[in-house]
Amino acid sequence: MTEIHSVRPLLAISLAFVMIIVVVLFRRWPRLRHAVSVGAAVLLFGIVASLIQPVQQGQTPTTNLGTLVGTVELSFQADPLGLLFALTVSGLWIVTVTYNIGFTAGDGLTHRTRYLAALWLSIGSGLGVAFASNLLVLVVFYELTTIGTYPLVAHYGSERARKVGVEYVWYVIGGGTLVVGGTVIIYALAGTVTFVPGGIPELAEIATDRSLAAYVALGSLLAGFAVKGAVMPFHAWLPKAMVAPPTVSGVLHAVVVVKSGVFGIARTVLEVFGPDATATMGVAVPLAMVAGSTIIIGSLLALKQDDLKRRLAYSTIAHLSYVVFGVALLTPAAVAGGLVHIGAHGITKLALFFCVGVVTIETGHKKVSEIAGIGRQYPVTMGAFAVGACSLAGLPLFAGFVSKWYLLVGSAEIHWAVPLVFVLSGALNVAYFWPIVYAAFFETPETADPKPLIDGPLGGRAKAQDDETDESPPATADDGTTDKRAGAFNQHETETERPQAGPTDSSYTLYKESPTLLGSLILLGVLIITFGILPGELALFDLAKQAAEASVGEVFE
Amino acid sequence: MIAWLFDLAPWLIAGVIALPALGAGILQLVAYLSWQESPPRHGPWVITLGTLSGTALLSLALAVILVLDGPAAYRFGGTLFPEVVFRADTLSVTIGVLDVSLTLGILAYTYTRGPFGSRFYTAYLLFTAAVFGIVLSGDLIAVFLFILVLIGTTARLIRLGGKAESADAARNYILTATSGAFVYLCGALLAFWLAGTTDTEALGATLAGVGYSAPTVVSSFVIMTIGLALLVALFPLHGWLVETHAKSTDPVSALISGVLPAAATYALLRILFDVYTTEFLQANPTVTNGIIYGAVGSLIIGNILAYGQRDIKGMLAYSTISQFGLIVAGLMVATETAVFGSIIQLFGHGIVKGAFCLVAGIIVLRFDARTLDEFGGVANRAPIVAASFVGLGIALIGLPPTVGFVGKWYIAIAAMEQGLWIVALFVVISTMLTLGYVVPFIDQLYFAPFEGPDHGAERVTVPMLVVITLAVVLSLAIGLGSVFLEETLREAIEQLIAAE
């Protein structure tokens, strides 16, 4: 791995930050603003993509801007792991910003300048997280993503949105503060916070002594990143943040925010403490257990959500833990699979959110129970949704299968029973996506019937059968308060507080789906399938392997 | 040629104290001679601007010379009355630059909104001079005298601010602050009795001979620290700051929060390291730890009390108390990293809090909004002001990459290295505590509906906006460029920490 000087990592980040100013300057010319944004997004992706070749040749393009504080340098590097994340961010951002054009028009969004500027800030800081060459620079941009996304989460400005916005800030800045604390300790212990594949050598010695300070540092880093990564029990903010517009949900779930959390965990385990130290300290197993339970519980909870976006949110919680689980298993194939899932899940979840966004704009429907027959009115939209669902379920020939395959192989190296987590999760994915796809394509509102898989509280308390089955059951012990409150809000509040944007009649017009909306959905669908059929042709896969090999060891073919 | 310029340093030291004082004198004279009938509205302001610009130039020149040539001293008197030494190094000039840039920045606000009148600006100039005096004097008694001047001028500034309750507030302030100053004087006299001198360097040498664990030495230190702690407004000696903050006009609040505790903290720093040295701190762990945990307590309690405040100025006052807890804790950790962290925090906080008070003032000017509930929807009408509020809020919370983060980073690192876990923990946690009371204001600004009156954008002048924007930019620039500051201050801090 040779370090070469290149301005491109910095160029990519600064382009996004410059776009904030451009967006504000062009506030009086909305069309121009959108056009410039799309152009800049393509350019941004071009810059990031131009880094693929040198990285695959084993070089690390680095922009070093000198010292930030003490001996820590303000430096940006495109190493395989960082580039993987940066490609995901910048690639999906093109789709997001295109979709956003149609969405802002369809939704009648207000404060569009602030909205777009905050999106650009989130993207720029996401790239900063990706290219940061040490923990402190990562922390700087990690906190900036929060500053960028807070106004987005609270965007609608309703009582509920504001409350959730403040809560969101508490959660993620709390996580960020934990990360800062961990960084401080590591700097005090090791004298450096620069990422080294395989772990910082100075830290490894201290970590093998199993000193308390090392545990506190590792614990607070993992917990801090887990907040944004929505690993249970720090996940509660994510379903609530669904009050935000769907573009924002896409950014939160697929492009930047939660991904920066799991990315931080990957950096911590692979390149700060290193796989050896993490294993020696005995942290890898508990981390894997937490991630594994999050996968199962998240998928189970997704089953119970009637609100489409909430169902997707719990699905995100489960899928993010695929990444964490893969990294925590510490076998080369599992790590590679987990890292590929950053990209694979990103593409897929973005498609799913955008489908739901289109459905909501066009029909005003937001619930699984209202979806019947929608597929015949909006075949492209629901088709993309079906593709996304297959991908997340991990069916072959779809993107999700690639990462899942490696996760299965990698986890089987540990014990034959570990892959069961993924098998079970795959089955649950089918269980919570199939009813939507089925109802959309094969039912009409007249023939629709409720399809409850779990209609009683988990744990089996007796419940009268003739309850309205489309209501969420009362909150259960394992997801107590959040479920109850958030559930209530989804059933009643959003609809009264948020003005219904689209018409609620189901008059059939395919052409109402604006070209920018449809185009981005088709593009995502194609991407999912391409990624599933030809994973080797997309750089993401190679980069993930390269990153895993640098830290953990050879990924066998 | 260059050497000749360097010889100017002592005169510059004298100049930065004398010039504002002289300006005050001229202002009074002009007012007495020709403005008695009909004082021109902006006359005093122009003279003040000229004087402060001159002072700023002098202090910048001094800073450049000090960076290039090392510390300098100016000796004053010696025949008619005891000799007083003024010493300057890059540290002291940092606080000096903070002082003069704040007083200059606040002028942009007072040009249109007042207070007007030569009496206010006389006090304003004397205030600037007194801060320079405290920062530069190398003599315990001279520091005391300058503190008295500072208290007197601050009280006049509060009273001339023109609010109804301000006369009471000024009187209370004088009583409290003067008693703090006299407590400090007792300690200084005790030290004088022990060592026979009040010059800080000579004192340091003599006290080392007396022995650092001698009860008299320890008590002289403790007494002086308590006196100064009152002037810094550390908990539980903070009451005066909250009251004066609430009852003076916004530009004066900016000075009170930004400069006043900074000057007292700087005096504490000088006494701590020049007179008593780090060896004293090591010899008396009880005293050291007592002050550290007292300061950390101030950090936490200040933050917690800020939650009770619906009024923006109350919030800012308690936030100041907590910030100075952080700064003093950093000083007492007493390593190079920690002291640098404290200095950068001191400087950064001055800029941020000063600008914050002005932003609060601007919002009052245009929207009559003082409390949290009245802040609703201001962002839609005044985007620049609201964005500045957010920028300054982020710096106040201490999120990267602003100056607030960098200061905390250095202090936390140093505390960790010294094994002071609890200090590091609370420094990190204070981010969350600050977040909790700043975010509701931002939430209101941006997402609540607008309800209050709007007096029109023309009430807010361009210079006001320039000043607050500049403060936001500075808070970012100092955060990103902290290394340059560290480079500049390193030598001075090394000398400060190094035991004689």
C-alpha cells in the first residue's frame, strides 16, 4: 500500500461543501439550482470513481493538509474501505438528487434552499467520514453529518417532527460524544489515532494487556458508532425519524447517516484496534451477539409494522447489523461480505424508500394494508419495489445475495450454526416483504385481506381474535415504549398534521409519475440486478475484498 | 534595522495601556470644552473608534515583535514610587488582542443603537486600558489597582447602559466585585509580608526559598485564588455575573461575558505559574485537586443551571460560568497541552460569547424576542442572524471543527495523560449538557411559527451582520488553525510551565 499525493479526496469533499454555497446563491432560480446539483453530483461521482483505479493498484491517494491538533494530521485518504463508502455515498447521491427534483415538486415542500443545502452538507460530511485518514478527522465529519441531517429530520416543522428532530440530535450527538471520548482515550494511550489496516500497533500492545482504559475506549467507540448504526438497543431514533420526507429517509437509511455508523464500527474494529486486539480483548463475540440479535429482533419487529416506512426502518435496523455482524465475526469472507453489504443494502434500501415515496406522493397511501392493487396502477414503481425486496431477502441474482453469500461462507467458518442467523433473517425478509408485493400486484382493494404473521404480542399473551387485525398490537416488552408511542403517532398523527400532498383517489395515470422519479427507480433496479449478476464488474466488491484482506487476511474464492 | 524595531517592544507595552487611557482623557476634554451645548451624536463614537483602532494596531505590532523576538518588559517609575514592571509575552498579548477585538467589534453595534454619550465611551476606553493593565502588569499590587479600575469602569458601563434596573445592578456589582478584589489584596499582602516584594518574578524566587508547603505560602495562594475566582465567576461565586448580565444592555453583556472573566483568569494564570509555579501545585495536591474539582463542579453546575433559563441572556450567563470552569480546570491540570487548551478556549470563548450577546441584541432590536418562546420562526425573516446563531451555538456546544471543540480536546487529552479521568470525563460530557440548552433555541428559531412583532430589517445594520459573521468565521478558523496558535504560544507556555 503506497501513499501517493493526490488532491482528489479533498476535491470531492470540498465540491460538496462549495455546493452548499452555490445552492444558497441560486435560491431565486430553483430549476438552475436543481440542474447544477445534478451536474455537481455526477462530477462528484466522477472524481470519486477516478480514484478506483489507483486504489486497486495498491496505491492510497492522500491529501494532507498539515496538522489539525497536536500531532494529528488533517489528512484525507482513499483507501479501499474509505473508497467503498465514498463510492456508495456519491453514487447513490446522483440518484437521490435526481429523485429529489420530482419529489420536491410532488410534495410541495417548503424551505427548499435550506433543504437542499442541508442535503449537500450531509453528503460532503459523509465523504469526509469516508476519506478521513484518522479517527479525529472522522469524528469531525461524523458530527457534521449530524448538523446536516438535523434540519432534514425536523424539516416539516410539525410538533411531532420538531420533537423527533431534537430527540435525533440527542441520540446522535450523544453517540458522537462517546466517540470523541473514545478518541481522546486512544490518543492519550497510543499517541496516534491514524488508521492502520490490521490495527494501530501502539494500541495493540496496550489492548493485549487488557487494560481498563482500552476497554473503555473500545466500548465507547463501538457504542458511539452503534447509535448512528442503529444497533439495538440504540435504534429507537431510526423509526421515529420517519417523520422526515422520503428523500431524507433515503439519505438517512441508505446514503450517509446510518452507514457512517457501521462504517465507523468497521474502522474501529479493523483499523484502530485491529482484529487481533478486538479478539484478544474478547469484545468481538459480544459485538457479534448484539448484532445477531438485532438482525433477528429487527426483522421480527418489521413484520408487525403496518406503516410502510416503519417496516422499512426496522428492516434497515436488521440489515445494518449484517455489516456489524460480518465485521465482528472477523473471518475474511464475513468481513468482506459485511462491507459489500454497505453498498448492496444502500442501493436496495434507497430503491425501496423511493418507491414508497412515489406511492405516497401519487396515492397518499402509506400503509401495508392500503397497498392492495397499487402494483397495477404503478407497475414500474412496484416492480422496482419487488426487485428491492428480492435483493434484501438475499435471493440469487440480486445485489443482496452477493453480500449474503460471503457472510454465509464467512460465518460458516466459525461454526455451522452461525449462518442460521442469515437464513432465519432471509426468511423473515420474505415474510415482511412478500405481503406487500403480493397485495400490490395480485389483489385489489376489494379482495384484500389482512395478512398478519404476528398479531399477538411476542411472548404469547392471550388476545381476542376479533380485534382489528390491521392495528399494530400493543407494544411488547422487548421494544416497549418507543413502539407504543411511535405506533400511535403513525396511526393517527401524521395524517392529520402533514398535509396530504397527493390525491387520495386511485385514478390510474402512469404519467403522473414524474420522469425524474421513475428514472431514478429504474436506474436503482438495474443497479441491483447488475450488482447481483456481475459483482466482480462493480468496483465495490473488489474494494471490500481488498479492505478485508488488508486487515483480516486472504478471502478465499 | 530589525533590531531597532524590536527595541520598540517596551514602548508598545506602555502604549497599549496608555493609548486607550489617553483617548478617554481626550474624549472627556473635548466633551468638556466644546460639546457641552449640543453634543454630536456620533462624536464620542468616532474618537473611541480611532483610539481603539490605534490600540489594535499597537497590540498587533507588539504581538509580531513578541513572536519574533521573545518576551519583553517595560519598567515604570522607580524614583518617586516603587518600580512597577510590565511584562509581555505571546500569551498576554493573546488576551490583549481578544480585549481590543471585542471592544472594536462591539462598536459596530453601538454606532446605531447606542448607548451614546461621552461618559459611556470614556468608561469603555478605560475598560480596555484596565484589561491591558491586568494582563501586562508583573506586579501583584498593580494588578489589584487595575482590577479596581476595571470594576469601576464596568459598573459605569452597566449603569450608563440605560436600563431601569441597571443602577441597582451596578451598585451590587461594585460591592461584590470589590470585595473579591480585596480578598485578593489580602492574599497579595500576605505574600508581600513573606517575601518583601510584589514583583511576580522576584516573589516566585523568594517563595521557593520559604518552602511551598509552608502554611503561610499556601494560604496566600488560596486567598488570592478565592478572590480571583469571584472575579472569574466560578460557582458558587457566580451570582454577580448572572445579575449584571441580565440587567445590562447587550453590548455591555458582551464585554462582561467575553472579557471580564478572561482578564481575571489571566491574572490567576500568571500568579499560578509565575509566582507559585507547578512545583507548588505538586507539593500541595489537596489544594490543586480542590481547585480542579471546584472548577469541574462549576463546569457541570453552570451547565445544569443554564437549563432553567428561558431567557437567552440568562442562558448565556450560566454558559459563561460553565466555560470558565472548564478553562480554570485546564489551567490547574498544568501541563503544556492543558494550558494551551485553556488559552485557546479562553480566546475562543471570548469571541463566541461576545458575538452571541450581540446576536441576542440584534434579535431583540428587530423582533423584541428575549425568551425561548419568543424566538419562534425568526430564521425565516433573518436568515443571516439565525445562521450566525447556529454557528456560534455549535462553537459553544463544542462540536468540531470549531474552536470550542479544539479547546476541549486539548484539555481532555492533558487530563487523561495526567490520570485525571474524572476531569476528562466531565469535559467530554459537558458537550451533551451544553447541547441540551442550545438546541431548543435553534429548534425554535427555525421550526416554530413566527408570532412576534417585526420592526423591519433596516434596524439591523450591515456592520452588525459583518461582525457576527466574522465571529463565526473566526471560531471556525481558530478551530482549524489551532496549530498555528500553538506554534506561536509554545515558547511562552514552555517558559510558563518550566519550574524556575
